[in-house]
Amino acid sequence: QLQLVESGGGLVQPGGSLRLSCAASRFTLENYHIGWFRQAPGKEREAVSCISSSGGTTNYADSVKGRFTISRDNAKNTVYLQMNSLKPEDTAIYYCQVLKRITTVQAMFLTRFGSWGQGTQVTVSS
């Protein structure tokens, strides 16, 4: 099973930064495209960003474009989501998932596979 583990969340003030990590322990992440999703309290889960297996293609939701950066370090078997200029509306549980193919953010739910992990909580509040 392709299981991923998210980490790096926490409490941060508006305007602050966090870097989330998505790690794989039982398979080689470099062979897979990866997406980040989030779910805010009382809202549906939404797609945030994705990155191709090579790292050459990245896509972002309009709500995070220019503030978030997705990257990967295949030597460390980890994908990152650098989040800058955080806003209260970024508060959510963040999840990463394997994608069957690299796609637009709008189509990420159609290409993901595997079960959802625990996620990592990000809270943006003063």
C-alpha cells in the first residue's frame, strides 16, 4: 500500500510561514506524482497543489498561487509544501496523496489513489 505521512503543521500567526513534509517509508517516492490537499473545518476537502515525479511540473490552486511552493527531494524521499504569507483561511488539515498522473489542480481528486492519512494540522491565528 502506498502510505504517506504528513508532518510540519502547527500554529502560526497571519503572515507567517510553515513547511510541510510528505514522506514515504515503504516505497520510492521519486516514481510518483504527488498532490497536496486540505480540509478546513466545516468545509469540503480541496486540492491545493501537485508536482510531477521529476519535479518539472507544478500546479497550484488560485487561492495559494504566489504564496505556496511545492517541491521534492527524491534523495530524501520527501515532498514539501512551503507556505508563506499564511492567512487565517489557510487553516486546515493538510494531506498528501499519490496521483496516477500529473494534472490540473481541478482534476487532482480524479487521479489520486490510496487511502487518506492522518494529515497535519495548520492553524493560522493571531
